[in-house]
Amino acid sequence: MASPEVGRDKSPFMLQPKSLPSPVSKSSKTSSFKAQIMLRVFAAAFTLAAICVMTTSSQSFPLLGFTIKAHYSDSSAMRFLLVTDAIVCAFSVLSVLFVYRLSRSGSDMKYCCYLFLHDMVIMGLATSGCSAATAVGYIGRYGEEKMGWIAVCNHVRKFCNQMTISMVLSYLAFCSYFALSVMSGNKVMYQYESP
């Protein structure tokens, strides 16, 4: 009579690592590649549109006999958002070329890790630019009574609306990189776990 330990080892319900099918098929690799390219192109397009909207937005209004002009360059937070959008746009275009080359040469663990780190850094950069601009934009639109800061968007409504559109486009680029970070992290985990 066989011992209980031997019987447990030969149980038909145990999964053997060698009998598992490969979790990634050729069609899923192709769809993953297309999604990577599409999200990077979207991020580049969103940030480019945000830059165009931001740089073309300005409005003048009279105040106490003077003409005051509102422009994005008047705010350090908006200038920071412009710089971060430009960096995200440039690195999105470069990463499209990198992903295309990576798909042609086959996936290597080292390159997948580089891509994951790239996506995380760019996502963090996009987050910081959007956060800074949102904080200043909120004060500009609603003011801060306890601090004595008045809302200026009542005087330059068109300018504020254009800046809001620019920030929404920047947030869409952030969302693209968030999805890319999840996809890249998943690919790194799969590459790490596969024999």
C-alpha cells in the first residue's frame, strides 16, 4: 500500500508547470504592440495639442485705466506644465520608435525593464506638471478667501477656459501613460516569471 505522501504527489488535480500552455499567443503580442503604439501616439498628440492651446491663449482686460494681458508665461506653474508637456511629447515619439524596433527584434528582458522605467518616469513627470497647473488654475478660477486671493477668471474667462482645455489634454496624456505603465509592468512580470 502506498504512503499518503506518495498518493498526494500523484493527485490528478495538481498542476504541473510544464503542462501549462503559454499565456501569451502571437495574436495577443500583436494586439499588445498595437496598443502600446496607439497609446504613445495618443500621448504625443494630446501633449502637442495642449502646448498649442496653451501658447495661443491670451486675453487683455482693463483695470483701473490700465490694460492687463493674461498669458501662460505669467504663471510659473503654467510654464512648468508647458515644459513637462514638451518633454512628454518628445519622449512619446522616441518611445514609439523604440517599441517598434523592440517588436521587430523580439522582446528582451533588459529592454522591457527600460521601457517600464521610461513609462513610470514620464508618468511621474506628467503628474507633477498637471498637479502644479491644477492648483494654480483652481485658485485663479475660485480664489482663496482665507488667504485674500481673489478669482481672476471673472475678468479673463476666455483665457481660463483655454487653460482648462490645455490641462484636460495634459491629463489625457497622463492617463495614456498610466495605462502604458500598467502594460509595461505586466510585460516585465510575465518576462520575469516565464522560464
